[in-house]
Amino acid sequence: MRPLSHEELLRYSRHLTLPDVGPEGQAKLKGARVVLIGAGGLGSPAALYLAAAGVGTLGLVDFDLVDRSNLQRQIIHGTSAIGTPKIDSARERLRDVNPHVQVETFGQQLTSTNALEILQNFDIVVDGSDNFPTRYLVNDACVLLGKPNVYGSVFRFDGQVSVFYAKKGPCYRCLYAEPPPPDLVPSCADGGVLGVLPGIIGSLQALEAIKLVVGFGVPLIGRLVLFDGRRMQFRELGLQKDPDCPVCGEHPTVRELIDYEAFCGVGDGGLVRLSCSSSVAASLTLFWSTCASLAKRRSLASTAPVTSRYASYRAAWPSCRAMERSSRCAITVPGLSRRARFSKARDSRVCAA
Ligand SMILES: [Zn+2]
């Protein structure tokens, strides 16, 4: 790597005199590759501070356009950028903040198909996503690739930060084995968020990423910081690695990326449709209600009326699976060790993602 130029020495002078950073730490920052998932509320402050700090290469993954309603908190974007891709707007701003930083943009949604390919080229992942499927996707990809995942999330006046690094501590699934039922989780669009909240949490994510790169301090591995903006309170929870974690545990069952929309029960993933005889439909109804009573905190999101030859169930459980076999249909509910098998009528059809 090339030594720091005269301009860089001036630019980073406050780092160079800082104990635990200095020229060596600054060189590590210059050689670092950090990717941000989302150039939104959390990604904005994180990217700005990481660029200003001199992280050599920043990756930005976002497929969205700048919307007027973003500007209340997504401070990397300006009014003139409304309607343009967020990655373009962010790249321009970061170039102005620090022209020494290489910005690599990925104007696509992070999916199970492209996540490993994109993330494998970076040292650290900063997750600024705002939905559960992406959060589980980022977590699993980071565990599979052995990368640290600097996690942050915000809602209304509260925020959370942690570093999930399965090599040295728990992962996101050790903390939240399963996503909440989709109907119970309002998004920031529905529930609101105070604009400064992602500024605080995203800045903490930038700090954790810098600590991991330079190697000073105590990283937030195995600890979850909860921030309450109304009381101005930081609390900390110790996190343990779950030996039964399906992705980083002793006997992992998730060895490749899965369908995270289905896992989180969003989109069509949670919909199980079965065209069958009335007796099979009645058995299925009984099966679902038994599962619902076993898992008291969950409930069926909706059950369409069962007609004589058609039943439609929206599975409230994440990753409910219905599988069509040659002559039988099997539905499993993970975590409940429950499995229903039904002989299919000749013309039966099961559709499930
Ligand atoms: Zn885990």
C-alpha cells in the first residue's frame, strides 16, 4: 500500500496524534474495505464518518431512489437528489467528503443469489437495513463468510447496536432465533422514527467498524446496546452464543442462504394454498389451530374460509414449509416439531414459497 500523501497527512492529522490510531491505524483504515447495506437512515451517518475517517474502500448496496420523505433523517442525500438512485447521490457526497475513498456501488437489492458474491470482497459489513428478511440474510451471509456484521436498528425513539461476529461471539440468530410475525412489526414508515435516531445509531456503527479495522478498544461483540432517546439512556445486555443456533451453532442446519422472505413470512412466502378434499381441509384447520395454541404468542394471521375443495392459509410462522410430494403433502412448522401429512386428492395442488 502506498504511504499517506502530504494531503492525507494533513487531512488525518487528528487521527495521527491519537493514541491507538496513529499512522499505523490510519494505514489500516486506508487498506480496509467496508460495505454498507442500505444508504438510508443508518447508512448515511455511517458512510459519512467512515469516508471522513479514511476507510479506503466503501461499498454501498441500495436499489432505492431518494424520496422527499427520506430527507428528514438520511443526511447523505440532499433535496437536489430527489428521484435519483441513492447510491449515486451517496457516492457524489462521499467523493466530496473524501476524494481518497474508493466507492463501489451495487444498485441492486441484496438477495440470497448475490449476497455472498458482494459481501465476500469486503472485510466488514455494516447492516443498515430496515427489514427482517435482509437482516437475517446479512447475518447468515456474514456467518457463512466469517465476516463481522455491525448491526444497528432504530424504531421511533429507540435504537440497538451490536457486533455479530460468529467467530468470536453470538450472531443475530443467537439473539433472535426467529423473526416476529410480520403483522406485529410496524415499519418506520408506519410507526415513525425521530430523524436524529439513525444519526446516533449509525454513528455508533461507524465507530464499531473503525474499532474493528484499527483494533483498539473493546468491540461490541457479545453485547447489545439499547438506546432510549426519550430518557437519554444507554443500557447493555450481555449476549451468549447459542450452541443450538441454526447457523453458527454446534450443529448448524443452515449451510447456505435460504429464502428470507418466506422465512420471515412476508410477501407470498407465508401463503400456503391447498386445493384438496373437504376432509383434508378440515384436518389442516385443526392442525393450524393446534399449532396456534401450542405457540401462544403467535396466532394465525388469517385463515380464509375453508370451502369444500379449497383452503388458503397464511402461515403466521416464519419458514412454514409445505412440500408437494408425489402422493402426499407435508407441512412443517419449525420450532414446534409438528408435521402434518395429508394424502392428496388426485387434483390437489400445494403452492408455498
Ligand atoms: Zn448464531
